[in-house]
Amino acid sequence: MGDLGKNYATNTAAEQDGVWEPLADGIEIRVARIGNPNYQRIWEREIKPYRAQVDRGLMADDKMTEIIIKVMAEAVLLDWKNIEYEGKKLPYNRANALRILTELPDFRADVLFLANQQASYRAAEIEEAEKN
């Protein structure tokens, strides 16, 4: 018999506080899960002025992308290590997160991919990693 808890239970603190994920060249990013309570709160705050447009399917794609990036910079991409951009070390802060999520759509896509990976936030896997 399979244990659903082992396969599906997640660590809610990790979903909100983020987990460290390795990228190329020693870069690591701390990514919270899409849909965590902080994400939901910020999403609702940012989308509220446009709710009628969204509900009617009239929201411009560029405006939706702008909102998604802002929410990601506040609630998904929470920290990083060893990032350089345009030849300079780039310290983590919300403004820099907003900048690179805006200017580098493929990086944004990678962050979104990682933030949607249930396995990264699975309680059993986090517990096992903490033991090692």
C-alpha cells in the first residue's frame, strides 16, 4: 500500500519561507511555492484594481505579466547567492529581484517552474534532506 502522506504532504513553512534551489555556475535561489498564503495575499492586493478586466477577459497581457512579476518579486523569489548581472555582483533585494525577473524572461520561467514543483516542498523529502 502506498502512503499518500509520504507522497503528497508538504511542509507549509517551506512553501512560504522558500527552499534553496541550485541553478548553473554555483547560483542558488530561495523560492517559495506558488499559491502560498503570502503569495495569495499579495496577488489579491495587486489584482484588485483590475478585477473587472480579469473577470471579463479584457486584461492586457503586458499588464498581467507586470503584476505576475511584482508578485513573484515579493512572494516567490526570496533570496539568492552568487548572482552576477551585467558583469557585476548583484545583491539580493526586492528591487533587484523585480529587475531581473522583468529583464530576463527565461530566468523568470525557471523561477516559476521551481516554485511549482511539489516535490521541492514535500515534507518527507525536506525531513530526509535535514537528516543529511
